[in-house]
Amino acid sequence: MKIRLRTIAIALACAAAAAWAFVYSGRYNIAATVQHTEPVYRLLDYVMRRSVKLRTGSAQPPDLADAQRIRNGFRLYRAKCLQCHGAPGIAPQDFALGMTPAPANLVATAREWPAAEIFWVARYGIKMSGMPAWQYRLSEREIWDVVAFVKALPTLSPTDYERWNDRPPAPATASPADALSAESATLGDPKAGRRAIDQHLCATCHRIPGITGAIKDVGPPLNGIGTRKYIAGVLPNNPANMIRWLRHPKQVDPLSAMPDLNVQDKDARDMAAYLYTLKDLD
Ligand code: HEC
Ligand code: HEC
């Protein structure tokens, strides 16, 4: 028994060393011009499908045949999805042709996937694939609108799509997140704030405790921001000013290198709540 355990331990150690040696050697080619091998691709695709299915749950889609919904979905699809996924008669943009994995043609997806799964992927995105999460950019209703349009894709010929293109644009529906008053300064939920920070490129410029990969110094580090006197050296540090800064840094300081990241009101409140948990300087 003892010997067997030792043999297993040695075998595991050898396997780990071999794996590390392979990684360290740089032999794995990460170039996007080289496709995944068939087994790796099949495995990753299967992992993705199972993961989506597990998380979709039993939420009932709204009425996806509604004409107004499909029309609004078309407008959003053209603005947010067309560049990568193309449309009947329209190729994706050149950058999308260079992506690995290549963005799927959604006509096939619309035929094969239940609407709720398309909704899930559009809302939460797919890690390590280039498929963005739209949760922080589109409201739930808007994502259902896009899904309604995607579901209608298989019925559209290139000529149909062109005709849609020529129609006057449907009026934009305001997203409910914007309807919240920007006046009151109530903080949101710090946990949601941490996720929202992860979804707005904050980590590409700031050191932020608790955020994976947030180790860059383009802007000031945010440790201890909860106890600092000023925000960006100009605004007294209080919740109202913090929310304002996160939403409209350019309004506060037109010369600031911090860009306006289109942060929604609710997300700014959640982010601010998280930032106020950062009290320590290290
Ligand atoms: C920056 C490029 C990009 C944009 C923009 C984009 N996607 Fe994707 N999408 C991808 C990539 C890459 C994948 C993963 C590869 C794949 O399976 O297609 C993907 C996968 C998907 C899938 C799973 C398809 C399948 O059969 O595997 C759906 C559904 C989807 N995207 C919907 C959308 C919708 C809806 C939008 C617009 C709101 C959108 N995507 C915008 C790149 C993009
Ligand atoms: C392109 C880089 C960049 C991105 C992305 C960015 N910031 Fe900044 N941020 C800066 C810079 C530069 C400053 C300093 C601005 C100044 O003093 O005018 C700053 C200042 C700040 C401050 C005030 C810090 C202090 O010490 O007073 C906070 C808080 C902040 N950013 C939070 C965020 C959050 C949260 C996000 C994501 C929503 C974010 N930033 C995204 C560059 C960035």
C-alpha cells in the first residue's frame, strides 16, 4: 500500500514537471493564425456548451415574435454584433476574420440553440474567446431584443437584410439603468461593484486590491482610496463625488487621462461601494 502510494506520488510529480517543462519551453503556439488542434477545439467547445446549458436555468423568454422587439434587436445587432458575426450577405469586419476561435455565424446558432442560451451568452460572454459580455452595456430587455433578432436571422435573405438596413431606425428605448436619479448618492453593493470594476477596463490602468490582474500604474493605485481626502486631487472624497467621477471623469477634469467609460448609474454606485472598502494603503 505504502509503495503504491509512493509510486503514484512520483508519477504525479513527473507529470507536473513534464507539464511545466512544456509550458516553460514555449512550445505551445499561441499565435491566432494557428487554429487549435481538433481535440483541443472539440474539448473547449464542449466545455463551453455544457457550461452554458448548466447556467441557463429555466427562465422563460419573453415574446420573441414581437415585431417592435425584433426591429429594435436589428438596430442593436447592427451596432454591437455585426462587426464580429456578420449578417446575411455581410462579412464580419477584417479584425474579426483574424480571431481564434472565429466568431460563429449566428444563422447556424439561431437554428440550433434555445433562445435562453443565446441570451445567456450575449449577457455574460465567453472567457478566452473574444466574445464580449454585454451585461454592463445593454439592459436585459435590450439583450432579449437582440436575441429576438438573432432568432429571426435564418429567415432573412441578403436582400431582406438590406431592406431592413434601409428602413428608418427604430427610436432608441432608454435603458432602465439610466432612469435612476443621478442626484442621490446612495452606495450600491460592493460585491457587484467588484464585478463591474472587472468589466470596465479599470484594471488596465490601476492597481486595485481584490481585482485579478490589476497591477498597472497608468493611473494612481486605488488601495486606500476609501480613506483618501480627495479624488483625483480635486474633488472632496465623498460618495456623491466618487459616483460622479466614475461616471464622468472628463466633466470633472477635461484634461484627465481617465476616459469616460460609459459607466451606468447603478454600476457606478456598486463600484463606489467596493472602492470604499479599500481602506488600507498596502
Ligand atoms: C469582438 C467580437 C464579437 C462581438 C462584437 C460579438 N461576438 Fe459573439 N462571439 C464572438 C466569438 C469570438 C465567439 C466564440 C466563438 C464562437 O463560438 O462563435 C462568439 C460567440 C457567440 C455566440 C455563441 C455562438 C456559437 O454557436 O458558438 C453567440 C450566441 C454570440 N456570440 C452572440 C453575440 C451577440 C448577440 C452579439 C452582439 C450583442 C455578439 N455576439 C457580439 C465574438 C463576438
Ligand atoms: C486609461 C486608463 C484609466 C482607466 C481605464 C481608468 N482610470 Fe481611473 N484614473 C486614471 C488616471 C490617469 C487617473 C488620475 C486622474 C487625474 O488625477 O486627473 C485616474 C483616477 C482615478 C481615481 C481617483 C484616484 C485618486 O487617487 O484620487 C479613481 C477612484 C479611479 N480612477 C477609478 C477608476 C475606476 C473604478 C475605473 C474603471 C471604471 C477607472 N478608474 C478606469 C486612469 C484610468
